[in-house]
Amino acid sequence: MSILVGKDTRLITQGITGEYGRLHTLACRAYGTNVVAGVTPGRGGSAVDDIPVYDTVSEAREKTGANATMIFVPAAFAADAVEEAAEAGIELIVCITEGIPALDEARMKRIVTAAGARMIGPNCPGIISPGEKCKVGIMPGFIHKPGRIGVVSRSGTLTYEAVWQFSELGLGQSTCIGIGGDPVIGTTHIDSLALFQEDDGTEAILMIGEIGGTAEEEAAQFVRDHVTKPVVGFVAGRTAPAGKRMGHAGAIIAGGKGTAAEKMEAMRAAGIAVAESPADLGSTMAEALAARA
Amino acid sequence: MKLHEFQAKERFRAYGLSTPRGLVADSVEAVRAAYAELGGELAVVKAQIHAGGRGKAGGVKLVRSADEAAGVAEALLGKALVTKQNGPDGTIVRRLLVEEGLPIAKEYYVAITLDRQRETPILMASAEGGTEIEEVAERNPGAILREDVDPVRGLAEFRARRVTYALGVPKPLARAFAATLVKLARAFLDDDASMVEVNPLVTTKDDRVICLDGKMLLDDNALFRHPGLSELRDENEEDPTEVRAKAAGLSYVNLDGNIGCLVNGAGLAMATMDIIKLHGGEPANFLDVGGSASAEQVTTAFKIILGDPAVKGILVNIFGGIMRCDIVAQGVVDATKALGLECPLVVRLHGTNMAEGRAILESSGLKITPAGNMREAATKIVEAVS
């Protein structure tokens, strides 16, 4: 079992004819994802490696029954692409694009919510369910193993690090979601935790946060109130200076708020097993599972 | 991207907001002339630097004559102004804003920013103008009023009125005060700001509503659609290394330690700094080469790291996804040779094409210490520099 993506996913790629769009669409298909079409305005009627390309999302959806999209269009056009997908009735919108203006993100979030759709990202690696051979994103598929750990993270490569440590210890994953490092994102830590809690295929959860904002504190509160499965946590950036943006638009300690120390404390107070070192993500999970057994 | 006060006020005026009459001056003579042109007795001379806390640091002075204005200019121009925000070295003052003095009746605090938790821009206001908002938030959080700003429509007029009445703005000024709030929200949205702060927004004894101060941060991600605003960037105020890194597509932040870090991905880059510290070392920088760096970018990254004289060793930590380890390895080898690198270098490569990458490092004949995982990498580099 898995959450959000799996055997029933029928994926399109918006921006399929760009270099990255093409590369990653083909990598997703090679992993096992059912890629049904691509969309690039003006390129309708062509094909990318026999995947049909349409001019509009609504046409792609009508012709192929697509229910998910992966967006690679440049930041300046990303908000429009997200709105097009939501309006066409696509249920799951995975926006990989980075560098989108924050106010566009706030507008996107409202549109997606009003349409009853779900967005993952933007500025994220995407989502993967190894047991169902479904990858919608840019993560390296080969580090993942099918299993029963759910992973939710604001980071990309740090998530790969965690997944690799898990796989090395034989801890496979049900679904891994990279929710993105921007100030406004579609699917939050809390949304993901709620889905993992309800998923019979998920036995324990890893939550990776970073400095900036209060999402980790809110997620910790949610874990305390609603999650009965073991949760392991990590927060990147305990050595980050205040007032400096650390790569991600959302990773900034502002006005003394959003420090790693506060977030780790909130996690511990909620009964989450916090890994002190990024080298201990796998072993902390193994211990959390053993403690429960 | 930060704007100077005088730039923020220019933006405010473009949206129909009132600011004090003022002139920007970059010499003592120009300050004297500005004072004369303003024509009143009371004027204010304000240092134009990005750091906050200028007032307490002596960067804002009331003057009552041209000589006094010139004296203040003499004391500030070309000198470093150290505030509690800009570190021990301070910032060189290159420009002064000379403004008319106003008969202030009452000071308010107003700001618009993105509320990440609620995923919407919000207006924050308090009747305790002139005080820092963090201080008010600590002492009397109930004194800060909040209203949502719709990311498309802006600040609804009823919300602007509600805040205005709650702040106790005198009735004859209420309409102008509410209109000011609506225009500030419009400036925030249309300029793609990440923060607009007016502290204080004042009412005057002759019944005007004026933005006495102005602070504006613009969203870097939105500058592509505001070419005119991009020109307001003042690179004198930025760390030259960070500017160079940005031009090369790298994300770099200088820190106080002696272990340089080169990592792909922001989260992993922070985690790498963290693990160095956990093992008793001190990171010299945050450096994210991004998801798909070229061999040239890796070389530039090395140059930037080595430009910091404090660096005694370098840790490269790459988890290849899109990025292939063999390309990174080639970049590391090229850079090491080209720069004649002498300090200890520990390289941890994992992920896509890692075997090929490790082989390139081994066969290079260079003194590169490989590490199999993050713990080993951190242990080795900390040992090497101590």
C-alpha cells in the first residue's frame, strides 16, 4: 500500500518537451509509472519517445483519463500551469519547478484548494511509492526499496540520504514525499502525516524538517494529538545563522523564530524520536521500531 | 532583495502614499544644499544603509541649521555605522536622506508580510509605533492587530477600517489612514514584496497621515517580472562572495568556522554543516551547488570556498540524483589541479554513478581522502584540520 501515487496513477507531464521534463518523464516511465501523455502548448500532435503530446491539459485529460500531473515549466509560467491542471480536473499536481514567486504560490494554493485538487511542492523532488513501482518526480529510483516506512521531507538530497540509510538497513518505504522548501506549499507535513496515519501499508514515519517557519512545530502538535504510529524526526540547520536564507526560500530564521533547536524541542515534547545526527536517521528508525515491538 | 529607505519611499509615492519631503545626498555640500532647499528649520538626516537599528546607532539625527546638518554629514558619510544588526564591522554610509521635520501627533506601526502558517499575506498594525515589533510581540502580543490581505484583491476596505478604528485613530483622519493601509497592501502585492514595514506611520498635528519611515524587501524569485526594481539592488550592501556565488548559480553563505563545505541540495548542505559541528568542527560556509552542477560550477565553488582565508580543509558531500557522481568527481579533480589545492580534502560521493566517481578520484593521484558515509566524512575532516 501507499499514499497518493500508485498503480492507479495515470500521469501527464506539463513541460514534457523541455530538457528536464523529457529526461525525468522517461525516467519515471522506466521506473514503472504509467505515463499517459505530455503537454506543451504549441507542440500538440507530436510525441516524446512515443508518449503523445497535447496542447492543453484538458485535452490530455479527455483523451487519456490522466489523474496526475508533473510540472516542469519555468517559474514564470508555473502558476498558470498549476491553474490549468486544477481547472482541468487533475486530482494530483506535483510541481517540481523552483524559483516561483511567493505570492504566486499563495494564489496557486487557493486555486488548487478551491478546485478540490491536491498539490505537492513546488520546489520539490516529488513523490514515489516503491512497492507500486510509481515515481512522480526527480528522485533516483534505485535507492528506494518497497516497504512500510513513510517519509515526508522539505528537502531533496537529504531525503535521498535518509532513504538510502533506510534501504541499507532493510527498512523499505511505502511512500516518500518531498513537500518542498518554499514558504507556501501545497501538501504540508501535517497533510502527509494524516495520510500516513490512515495508510495500512505504513508502519512508521520519518519527518525531515529544516529551519524557518513553524510547520515542524505544528506537525509535532499534530503527531501528539493524532498519530499513533512511531515517528522519527530530524531538523536540518542547527548551525545556520539567523537572518540568512539557506538555499531554500523558506529556510530562514526570521526575528529569532524558526530555529532548529525550537523545532527539535517541539518534536521531542510530542514523543517523536529525534535523530541528533543526519548519519543516524536509519538507526533511529530501527530503534523506534524495535522499541515498539 | 532589500531596498534602502529612500528607494522604498519612492515606491510608496508611486502608489500614492505620502512621505516627508526629502532629498538624497552623498556629500557634505549636498546635505547643506538639501537642508536649504527643504526650507524649514527642523530637518532629519538619516543614514541610508540596509541594516536596521540605525536610530539607536546614531545614524538618524535631528538638525536645526545648515551647519548642524553639515556636521552630521561629516560624522556619518564614508564611515562605518555599526548597528545591532550588521555585525562588528558595520556598514559604510554612502548616502544620507535629508527630510523635513514634521509636527508628529501620534506614531503607529504597520507592516505587511507573508504569514507562512496561514499561507496568505497579512497586515500587522499596532498603536506602539517607533518600537520594534518583536519587542511589542514579546511584551504585549494582544497589542498587535492582524488582518488578511487577499493575494489578488488586496486589503479589503472594511478590514482597513476595522484596523483603523481598533487602533483608535482620530475620526477626522480615519478615512485617510485606512486608505493608506489599502495602498500599502497594493504596493506589497504589485511590487512582489516579501515585506513592507512602516515604523512609524504617523499622524501629524496638521491632520496628515505620513510614512515617516519605510522598509521594503522584494521577493528575489519575482524580480524577473520587475526589471526596473532589479536595478535598485545595491551590491555595496551585499557580501561580495555571496554576489559572486549567485552569479555562478550557487547558493553560498559565509560562516565563522574553518571547514569549507561543498554540497548538493540545501537540506543536505545544512545537515553537513550540522554534522561537522556535532563532531567538534566548525563549518566555514553553506554552499549548495544545486541539482545539476557542471564541472565548471564545481571549480567556481572551490574558488569561492578557498577565497575565505579561514578555510583549513574542505568537505565535499554529494548525494547524486540528477547529478552524476562521475561528473562531480571530475570537477573536484580539475579544480584541485587547477587551484593547486594544498589543504585536506575529504570527499563523500553517493548515488548515481558513484563507482565511476570514486574510481576517478582514486586514479587521479591526488591527495583526496574518500569517505563512505556522512559520519566518516565528518570525522575525517575534523581530524584533518585540528
